[in-house]
Amino acid sequence: MEHAPPGPDRLDADDAEEVDAVPVLSDAGTLDVRRGPGQAVVRQAAAVAATSFVAGIATVALARAHRVRRARRRARRTMAPIVASRSFLVDVHLLGPRD
């Protein structure tokens, strides 16, 4: 019969690991200096930012192309040629009673 690994319901007092929680110091000359895990995070963040920027530019370009295409379609439907166009800025104020 195989011995199953101890689970939460099978822990015995003999199976518990004793830890003294004392830090282990190494010699100063034996440390291996490598690029830390922070480098990977920085690279990943830069890649995400660049990809998001490119996706945003592509979305704006597609939206503008769609708007131009729609305007051309609308211009073809009109029967008479447009001679002039005017835009007016309208500012409406609602006045209350005078005291």
C-alpha cells in the first residue's frame, strides 16, 4: 500500500517542520550580481505601453477613415450640390424673473 502525502486532515505532531527563523548570511564575495526581476517588469510595462499606444493610434485612424467614408456616402445621396455651408454657435440663456 502506498503512503499518501500528509494533507491538512493527516498532519501528525511528528510530521511538523521546525523552523528557527534565523536569517542566513552569506559571504560578501560570493554574491552573484545579475539583473533583478525588476528588469523584466520594466520591459513588460514598456511593451504594454507601446502596444497600447499603437492600438490607440490604429483605432483613431480607423474611426477617421470610417467618418470620411460615411461623409462621402452622405454627399452622394444629396440631389443638389452644396454651394456654401455656415456654422453658428448658439448660446441659450434662460432668464429668471426680475426682483
